[in-house]
Amino acid sequence: MNKLENLLLPFSHLFSEMAMLSVKPGQRFTLPDWHTNSHLISADAERQRSASHQVRQEARALHNEANNQTKWDEHDNRTRLAERISSVNRWKETLDKCLADIDAEIDALAKVKEAAERALQAKNLPLDVSIECLTLRESRRAIDVVRDPVEEELHKEVKVIDKAKRELQKRVNEAFEQLCLLQEARQQLSCDHRRKMEALEIDRVCLSLSVNSPNISFKVNPTRVPDGSTAPDEWEQNSQCNKERAEAEMKASTELREATVLAIAQTNNELEAQRVATEFALRKRIRDLERAYDELKWQEQNTLEEIAEMEEDIRRLEEDLRRKMQDLKVAHTRLETRTYRPNMELCRDQVQYGLTDEVHQLEGTIRALRQKLAESQDALDALYRQLHRIQTDAGYKANSLVLDNKCMDSRRKLVVPAEKFVPEVDTFNRTTNRALSPLKNGQLELA
């Protein structure tokens, strides 16, 4: 029985339809209606096939158009990326060259600045000698206190040296400020160069992406315009401005270097010419004094007065030295005490720089005082020896002759290489002998 049911199961729907056909319809249609229905079904089928064909054709056209558009868009964007990479790379290479040029200019200007500082420092010895000569010749008494050619030349020499020092100090200050401007321009170039390197890396990564790349994904609102976006013209103008500013600063630096080198040579030439004129006048005056040697016995009293003044100066120097030692102790104590500041508070602030500069200044002052004290003691010893000679020679030795001879002896130091007399100081102290303003301190830290 079950086998029979299984055999008849596929025909069950036919039996159902036959049962329905056996039912008598409620309405009968005419033959034209039947033909009309058939035509309608055929027409609808034809229309549906036509519509389906139209949709298929449009879908194929859309498929082809979309594929072509996608390929062209991807090709155009790859081309744009390549062009952008090339453009950024050209600017990077331009900035590379500009950075190399500005580094070379900074180095060249720094060397010229150091040369100007050495020249400025070298002027201290001639100035000290000239002032020493003028001071020594102030000890002349009575008829010897005349405004002779030697004094005029010495005053001219002091003016020439002061003028040279002002000129060189001006060049050093200008070089310092120009170095700050060059460093600032270099900082802008360096930042621009670094950003372009980052942009190149990003664009190269984008250029390497494809549909087979493992790290592609959908992003949230990728078409947004990020904050801080710039137009191509602004981007180009920014790099161009950085480049033009660097070139302008380098041009100004080159002109300053040339002017500084010229100023160094000119001041040296003027000072050498004045030195020759001064020594010529001094030698002539010494010969005149030697001829009048028999008439200058009264110089003995002047020598005694000079000894008293020198002893007083030595006492003042010793007192100044003691006071400077106390000041140095205070500065040392402040520096040492500030080393116990905790953690991040232990910063090299302006106070630290100021205290350090104060220590350097005090140490230099103490060295100078000790040196001057030794020189003063030597001068005092020489005066005692000279007094003994005057007393021994019955007062024949004239004080003015001694003084001018001392001037000549002192001026012999000018023909010795200056570095043997110039004390070693740091670059900051050579740059200026005055306190820097907060703006200058900031520029110094940026340099």
C-alpha cells in the first residue's frame, strides 16, 4: 500500500486539477475574448522581454562605463600622485641645497665673527699700552708737562683704537644678530624639509596601494577636508617664501662678511700706521730728553710721588681683589645651592646663565686684578730701582726720560704676537661686555 502511494504521489496535483476541471465554471467567455486574452499575454510577454533587454543593455553599458571610469580615475589619480611626488621631491631637493648653502654661510659667518672678536680683543693690548703711556706721561712735572707731539700722537692712537673697537664691536653685534636670523631661517627650512619628507613618504605609500593591498579598508567620511588644509598656491608660496627668506639672509650675511673682513683689515692698517707715527714721535722726544738730561735733576721728587701713587693703587687693587673674591664666593654659593633643586626644577634658566656669566666675569676680573697687581708691583719695584739710580747718579736722571723710556718699553709688546698677551675667554664674553637683553638671550638660545 505504501509503495502504491509513493508511486501516485507525483501525480497528485494532476488529480487535483482534474477535480477542479470537473467543476462547472460560473461564467463562459467568448472566443474573441479568448483570442484577446492570448494577444494580451503575448504582448505583455513581448513588452516584458523588451524591457528586460533594455535593462540588460543599460546594465552592460553601465558596467563597461563604470569599469572604464574607475580605471581612468585610478590612472589619473596615480598620475596626479606621481606628479605630486615629483613636485614635492623637487622642492625637497631645492630645500636640501638651500640648507647646505645656509649651513655653509652660517659656518663662514661664524668664522668671520670669531675673527672680528679676536681682532676686537687684540685691540685691548694697544689701548692698554696707549693709556699706560698717557698715564705714565701724566707723571711729568713742571716744564716737562707739555703737550708735545708724543702726547698728541698717543691721543690720536687712543681715538683710532676706540674708533676701531666701536667699528669691530658693531660688526660683531651685527654678525651675532645675523647668525640668529640665519638660524631662524634655517629652522624654517628644516621644518619645511622635514614636513616634505613626511609628505613624500605618505604619498609614496598611497601610490603603492592597489586592490590587492592587505591594508585597505573603508574609512569614515574619507572625503572630508581636514582642518588646516591649504591650497596648492599657498603651499607653493610657503616654500617659496622660506627659500627667498633664506636666500635674502644669506645675501645679507655675505655682504656683512665682506664688510667685516674689510673693517678688520682697515682698522689694522690704521692702527699700524698710527703706531709707527707714535713711536717715531716718542723716539724723537727721548733723544731730546737725553740732550737735556743734565737739567732734569728735579725728577727725583716726582719719582717719590710716583712711588706713593703706585703704592696707593696697589692697596686699592688689593682691596678690590678682596671684594671681588667675596662677590665670587656669593656667586659660587648661589650656583651650588641651586643644584639642589628637585627633579624638573633643576633647569638651566636665565638665572643659571646669569650666575654662570657672573662667575666667568668675576673670575676674569680677578685674573685681571691679579695680573694688574703683579704689573703694578713690578712697576713699583722698577720705580724703587730707578730712585736708587737717581740718588746714585746725583739726580741726573730725569723722570720724564724714565717715563718715556717706560712707554717705549711697554710699546715693544705691540710687536709681539697678540695671542701671547690675550687671555683666553669664552666666545660669549668675547661677543659683548654688557648684559644681554631678554630678546638677545632668546636669540642666543635659538642659535
